[in-house]
Amino acid sequence: FYDAFTAFNPNLFGGRDEDVKKAPPDLIRPPAEQEQVHSLRRRQLAHGFSQASVENFEPLINGHIKILLNKLNKFAQTEEVFDLKSTISYFVLDILGEVAFSRPFNAQVRGEADEIHAINDHILLSCVVGELPFQALSTFLARWSPVSWMRKLGKSRNNLKATCSECVSNKINNASDRRDLLQSLVTAKDVETGASLTEQEINSEAFAML
């Protein structure tokens, strides 16, 4: 079931075997043997999720909390009916953009976010495919499904992948001192081998964050 959530390579969320070792890039191995090693990836991501790093995000988070409170106060004053779920979703997406990608999506200001619809579609597609046999084939065939909503789910996942790839490419090509979760992936080194993550591996972990 976890395999159905894979968009690039299996990531820390989707890798199921803690003991399997990554194959060298020149070897073609079955998908089950291409999974990331949990212990290795945890070490590479540890700094970004440390207590000190998370505390550094507080000023960024507080800025978006202020926007949220201002919106709620405005709704209270005008007695305007609004969608609380969407309002909170925009708030969370903006925080994610800040702390993960140094890129606020400005969803709260715009009052809309295509990314949220794409995330929901990706999750639904994953749940559907996760219940089917031959997942790789099912995912491939979903692109040409006679069922229009299945094609829509696949398109949304591709849009989400494109968003992640854009964020990763921008981070790699534009060095910054700002420490965010994506920066932690770009600069991550294996403590034993000194190996860095490939761009595809970074894309995989960034997709899981999103």
C-alpha cells in the first residue's frame, strides 16, 4: 500500500525495509530493493528536524499566524460566512512553503491554492492504486483511464511533482544561507560514506514533505 504513494523514488515515508541497502546507480534492481534505507535517511535529515532548527522557524510561523488571526478577526467583525477548513489549509500550506522550501505559497493572501487540490488528488489516487494489484501498471494505465476523474488524479500528481522539482532545482542552483528542510536535504552527507543525495532522491523526500 505504501508503494502507491511513491512519485519519484521511495522516500522516508514510503520505504518499508530498514535493512535493505541501496544499489549502486549503475545496477538495475527490483523496485523492492531500490527503497531508501530508513536509518541512512534519518541521519541525513536529522539536522533539519532538530529542536534547534525547528525553533529557528518560529518567527516565520508567527508571521503566518498573524495573517490567519487578521483574517479570522475580519470575518468576526463582518460576520462573513467562510470555510474554516480551507482557511486553515491555506495557513498550513504557507507554513510548509516557508519551513520546507523557503517559498511561501501565499495561499492565505490569495485565498486559493491549486497545490492543496493536487495534494488531495494525489492521496486519493494513492489510496485507489494501493488497493489494486500490479500497482506500477495500474498507475501507468490511469493516465488513459476511460474514467475522467482517474485521469484528473494522475494529472494532479504530475503537477505536484513539477512543483517539487521546481523547488528543488531552485534550491540547488541558488545557494542560500537560509536553513530550511530542503536545504538540509541538499547539504546532507552520509556520516559513513560522505555521499550526498542525488537530485532525484531530494525530489523524493521533498515530495513526501509536501
